[in-house]
Amino acid sequence: MDLMDDRIEQLSRAVERIEERNARVEAEKAWETSFARISIISLIIYLGVGLMLISLKVKLPFLNPLIPVFGYILSMQTLPVIKKRWIASFKKRNS
């Protein structure tokens, strides 16, 4: 009976590790698509480009960085749709 109990314990630990991994992966995925992440990266882009444009003495150094920021935000909003279509196409080709 000890052998059976050991095996059940091993399986229980394995399931627990899988559940912990799944929770971690779900949290990481939530971060990847979060408003907070998109906002932070947008702010970094805006400030970085703005500071670069100031150093180059460009007119309107804090208006021009809006272009790459909007491009980034637009790409983050369209990528999930494109990804879903690509995955569907990939599955169709490989089935």
C-alpha cells in the first residue's frame, strides 16, 4: 500500500506544480495585455523621443513623440486580432 500512497503523493505534487505554473503563465499573459504595461511603455517612448528631440533642438519636441506612441498603442490593439487569425490559419494548414 505504501507504493500506491507514494505514487498518489507524486501525482498530487505534479498536479500542484502544473497548477502553479498555469497561474504564473496566466498572470504573465495578463501583464502582457494589461493597460498598465501599455501605458508604461507608451510613457517611456514619449519621454525618450521627447528628450531626444529636445537634444536635437527640434520644434515641438513634446508634440512629435505622439506619433510613435500612437503607433505603438495601435499595434498593441490590433496584434491580438492578427494573432487570432494567424493561429487559425496555422491550425488549418497543419491539420
